[in-house]
Amino acid sequence: MLNFKRASALLLTIGVSSALFAGVAQAAAPSGTSADFGSAASTVAAERQIDLSAATKSINVNDGETVRFTANGKSFTWHFDTYANQGAFDLSKIAPADVMVNGVHVYVASNPVYRG
């Protein structure tokens, strides 16, 4: 005969353990990968261009916008597609390694199409 108290305690233990392991795995995962902010895009898809200089500390873009960035003769184009809670990050997270953009912070406004 099955002991229901013992079975429910075992299921509860398994459930709690699974939740704890899932939380640890999620915490160990790297946050802020470039995929969290959108994707690289073709230069011809750019809606505007932003020229970065040594004096540039921050830039403003809209979610859903495609922007071409230039810095020191090098460029890349990015289509912004962020999560709702991802409103700001360092540009170095999405820039190719050979494009120096250290210290530039990106502020992403909500997509104008969906603003109320």
C-alpha cells in the first residue's frame, strides 16, 4: 500500500530541489549577451548613422530601430530588439571586437509603434 504522506513529501522534496537547481543554473548563465539586445544588420538597412568620438558617453536609440555606428574609421550596423526590461547597456556588448566603443552607454526607448 502506498503511503500518501511519504509520497507527497518525496514529490515536494523533488520539486524544491529542481527549483533550486534551476535558479543556480540561471544565475550562472552569462547575462547580457548580444542576442539580448538585437542582431547585426546590413548597412543598407540602417535608418540612421551615429558617429562616435572620444567625447561620446551615451547614445539614445529606439527599440526596433536599425542604426549604423562608426568609430575611428570602422563601422557596424545593429537592429535593436530588446526585452522590455533591458533599457540600457554598454555599447561594447554588441560592437565587434575591432570597433573601439569603450565607455559608451546605450539607452533604448520603447518602440514608437507600441507607445500609447
